[in-house]
Amino acid sequence: MSSFDDMDAFEGASLSARAMAARPAPYLDDLNPAQREAVERLDGPVLMLAGAGTGKTKALTSRIVHLLVSGKARPNEILSVTFTNKAAREMKTRVGRLLGQQIEGMPWLGTFHAICVKLLRRHAELAGLKSNFTILDTDDQIRLLKQLLAANNIDEKRWPARQLSGLIDHWKNRAWTPSKVPASEASAFNHRGTELYEQYQTRLRELNACDFGDLLLHVVTIFQAHPDILEQYQRWFRYILVDEYQDTNVAQYLWLRLLAGGHKNICCVGDDDQSIYGWRGAEVGNILRFEKDFPGAHVVRLEQNYRSTEHILAAAGGVIRGNEGRLGKELWTAAEGGEKVRLIGHWDGEEEARWIGEEIESLQKGTRGLDPKSLDDMAILVRASHQMRAFEDRFLTIGLPYRVIGGPRFYERMEIRDAMAYFRLVVSPDDDLAFERIVNTPKRGLGDKAQQLIQHTARQFGVSLLDGARIAVDEGRIKGKGGGHLRQLCENLARWREAMLGPVLRGGEVPDDGIEDAVIDNEEPLTVGETRRGTPRMTHMELAEMILDESGYTAMWQNDKTPEAPGRLENLKELVKALEQFENLQGFLEHVALIMDNETEESGAKVSIMTLHAAKGLEFPVVFLPGWEDGLFPSQRSMDESGQKGLEEERRLAYVGITRAEQLCTISFAGNRRVFGQWQSALPSRFIDELPEQHVEVLTPPGLYGGGFGAAAPYGAGSGLETRAAEANVYNSPGWKRLQERSGQRPMSQPRESRNTVIDLQAVSAFETGQRVFHQKFGYGAVIGIEGDKLEIDFEKAGVKKVVARFVHAENDVPF
């Protein structure tokens, strides 16, 4: 074991304690009373409870400088832990700026992992490693686990390596070695999880390697097993500072408690109201029980906000007060006035995207009573990534530059590219690039040799890869399971293409809107090349679903146990939803190709689109928060999996979203969502009820209660029914109350029932049963039924038909 004394080599202190102690302290002058209290309280445990936008980074860096200038500690005696390298660099830069010179002697300012790497390399032999151990990335980790599964004769398709990886990572986050995994978890991974975990750790030691979870786990284990080493580090790290304490997991928490166990000079900075990473192991309980862990701890609340208006802070406060598990604080600002938080309901998600696009363009021009805003000043924060599709489509269509932060754009996502490759191959069987992408996705046992054989066959016969695959199978060039799967794929593609082409109609007529049944006259002879394919014609949305299901692609993600899989399935649903706006698959594929080719250049201002999780730590003058509907936000999956704990984390996510806004915050929801061609009503988020009315401006819900006027028209616009709907305050309108009553009847953790009927008849259509109408093709008739946006009409000459409401006019409003 390396001598502890040689840690002096890490010191590199550019300033002596005496020289720093002689300096004045101008850095204290810019602090408010609470910040200054947090900075000057140096000894003993301190919890700096810092609300959003309250200058916690400023207070934290000032505290480091004060430790140095006051002579309390040398640079190498301060352990300052952050969660990201970016935060560590920013902190070091700020410390240097406050000291008036660059500081290079703080070797223990960094992320948990970066600091633990240094510690583990010094004591590697105590973990069964050499000091030059390697750190495996995720791909290497998965490859190693696949080898272990194969060696144990475990079917990797049924028990994926990624699932085992996630399980082991969860155990390491909780500081459990294989022998410490509790009995309650022993049944995991078909009762073999702990056994495989131990084999994995053994294999890592043989390879002289560790994964990221080991960096903390090994150091915690060494500290627990070797008190003498722990005591040395407790003496060395005289002061400990931790940023974002609410995001720590159990292993990080134990590591910090062990190091601070002697002198207890630990200052944790965090906000329990912004703990939103429970899904990746963060424990909000760590910050909630700080005073119990460190008796006599001094709590300083930073509540003066320097970011947002009083209305935005009041709205965020109203929502977060619904949480029981919190330490409690009230944000306030010295700045007065500002815009109220705006709340608006929309008919559907596409209308929501259109309205937000118009608002952004108006804000650019300064036509909303504010100074003109740059696109860089505006952000759209969504709960789930699949919500981005509607905004991306809209912005690409109108040429509004945007950037997606924290991930690829919707049509660039892997699962979307895979799905569209299937669609492309159905539309154009000669698309060899699409064939190459999907031939072994999902896995069909077709390795590189089989795929090379398909290409060779295609070249030999001068045909496409798909035809080459058919020939290779028919001639027995590819046999076994792989050959069987390839034959099935070829047959499926032919059948899907046949379904896409649709039935042969009498007289070659194709229905305009695809609603009414297509009838085949069995007595009429077919022309050359025509076939009868059945009735009614399948819609292209149904076809897309069938392709994804029968190809096994949907099942592939359903069986995938990684955290990303549910999001990918949601994106696939959103892709099918996008098809509704087009007449067929080909039209959709052309649209996507054109808009993606037409994307704006990298330079220039852009609207930011990101998830609420990705937005933490950021701020924008203008923020849009769409999709505030129960089931979407709060997320039904989060509530089903974690109950009250999940709901409280969702509420913290709402608080984070609102507090990203500096000047203008707009919350919106849709009264209906169209899912696989069917309308489903959506309940406004329960968080909307928690917004304080006096700080909210309710805008006209466009179409939600029957209004057909402009999206942001003031109350009183229109006449008759529209006027009554427009004048109805959203908070007390009958429709709103019905929604809330229905919301109250549904227990929190139960999934929302699927409803193909909508809330209110007038919210669906301007027509009513018995009304006489006119259709351009079928003439006059009377409405005999209403289902969503479909009308069942008894036409005088054409009989009973189902048609889309937008193609119908009231009898007195016929456009001649």
C-alpha cells in the first residue's frame, strides 16, 4: 500500500495559507444575508438549502475562497464534490476569479468518480486490482456480461445482458457487494442475479478492470474494512463541500458520511424540491435526513431568487407545496411586476404545436407587450421525448430554427429510423439501404456471412437485395433458422405491400377519405395485373402498426429491459400518430425526407426543445411547458411504479420546469389526443389545480369548449355559443369541473381508462344529431351519429356513410 505521506505531491498549492489569510474579503460584499451566513459558518455540519435561482454556486465558491483566505484550510485540504465535470471547471474558474489569480492547487475538486479514481489507484490492491486498472465503458460491460450469460447457458434473448447490467448498477448504487445483496432482492434475474453479479466481479478482477459503479463501491468498501485508511483521509480532508446533494445515491451518501465522520466539517448544498433523478438511484431522503445524520447541523435557507418574476415563483411555490416530503422554503424576489403565468388549453397536440409556433414568432417581433426576444431566449420543455415530434414537424414546416438538447431529433432517433426503413421497403422494394438496415433488426440469426451471400446473389442476378434474399432462400443458399426467418421476412414484406396497395374497387374508384367501405363487385372481371385483396381497405396507420408488430420490432423493445426501452416504444406510437396527417405511407416518407433535407444551418439563433430532466440547471427568458395532462404529466408510469413517491417526484419536476422561466412561462394542455386514429379525451394535469389563481392568466382554450376563434383571442371574442365558451373561466367552467370530478374519481395509482369518446359533444364537433349537412361528393344528408371527429350521415342519394367532419358543411353554409 502506498504511503499516505506522499499525498503532499498532490498539493501543488500556489498560495500559502499565510498569504491568503492576509488578503481582504471583497467577495463577501456581494452576498445577501443568507448567502453570507452560509459562507461564514465554516465549522460543523451546514446544510445550504438553496432554491432555484438563489445563487447557490456563488455562495459555494465564496465559501471555498473564505476557507482559503481565512487560513482555515490549504487548497489540498478541501474536498469539493460536484456531479459534472462542467460544474467542477466552472467552480474552479470562479474561485480563481474571486481570488484574483488562477488557482491550480485544488486536486480534490471534481466529480465523485474523478475523485474516487484517484483514491482507488492509491489503494487498488485492497480491492484485488493493480493501480493501472482500466475502467470499462458501457459497451465493454455489456460484452462481458453476454460472455457470462453464454458460459452459464442462459438465453440472452429471454434474459438480456442489459437487464443484468441495470440490476448490477442498481445494487452498486446502493453500495451492495454480492454478499450484501438483501434476501428481498435475491430472486432477481430468475434467481441468479447475485450469482452472476459475483461472477462478474471476479471476472473484472481477473481483467484488472472495474466499471463506473465500482469506483465508489470499492472505495466505500475499503473505508469500511480499513479504519486506519479512513482516519487518514478524514484528517487530510479538513473541509468537505458537496454540490447537488439531493441527487446523491446511497453509495455516494455513505462515502461522504464516512469521510465526514470525524470532524463533521461538511457543507451540503442542494434543493429537496429539485430532486428529480430517483429513476437513476438518487435518494431525496439523503437531504431530508441531513439534520438527523449530523446532529446540531446548521440549516441556511437561500430563498431570494434572482431569476424569475414574482408570479412565476408564486406559481412554482403553489405546486410544490403539494408535496409532503420536503424541508420547506418560500422563494421571493425583490423585483416587482412581470407577466403572470399563462395557462391555455388546446383541442389537440397539433393545435398546441401550431399555437406555440405562432407565439414564438410573435415574441420575436415583440408583439406580446414584451421586448423582442431572440429564439435563443426561448425553450420548450416536455415531459417525454415523444412530445417533441409535433413541435419538430411544425417548426420544420414553417422554417423555424430549433435545436434538440440532450438527444437526437425525433426523426434521427434509432427506433424511428428503423421503423421508417421498414416503411420504405414496403413502399419501394428496391431500397437496398433500407433492406440492409432491417434485415437483421430484430435479430434473425443472419450474420455477416449470410448478409454477404445475399449481396452476392443480388449482384449475380442483377436484382435488388430483397429479391436476392428471396432467391438465396429459394435456392437453399441460406439454410437453418436464419434461412427460415429470412423467408418469413420476405413473405411479410410482400404481404404488407399487397395490403398497402389496397383492394381493387369497382370502376377503379378509390374513396376520397378512406372512411366508407370499399366494395368489390365479385362479378366484374379483373384487368391484367389486378388482384382482389379483400374489404374494407386497411388504413396506412393500421398497416404501420401491423408492420411493426409482425416484424417483431415492437416486441424487441417490449422485451428490452433497459431504462430507454419505454421511451422508444412511446416514440414508435408517436410515429404512427404522425401518419394520420398524410394520405399514405409514401406521402409521409416524402415529407420526412424533404423536411430533414431542408434543415437549417448550424449557425444562428434557435429555439431549444428538451425534456424537463435535461433542463435542470438551465434558464430561459421565455419557457413553454406543453402537455400538462394527467397520465402524461404526471407520468402514469411513474405513479404506477412508485406510487406517492413517484407523484412527488413528478411534482418536483413541475417545479423545476416553472422555475426555468425568467420572464414568461406558459403552461398548456390538450383536451384530446389522437392515438392510432382514435380520439381520446385527456384530463388536465392535477398540478394545474395547484396553481394559485391570482398569479395565473387563463387564455382562451381554442376549440376545447367549442370555440372556433383564434388561439389566443381575448375573452368575449366571437358570438353565440363561441362567446359563452370564450367567456367561461377555465377554473370554474362546467367542462373544467367535469374533468376534475372525473379526475377525483380515479385513484392516483390506477391507469387512466382508455376513452374513445370525448368529454363533451360540443367539444368534438360543431354538428349535432339530426342536423342537415352537405358533402361535396355525396350531396345533402342528415347527421345520425357522431363518433369523435367522424360523422355518420344518411345521404339522400348515397345512403349511410361515415365521413370526417371537416369535409362537411352545415346546410346554410354551403360554399358555392
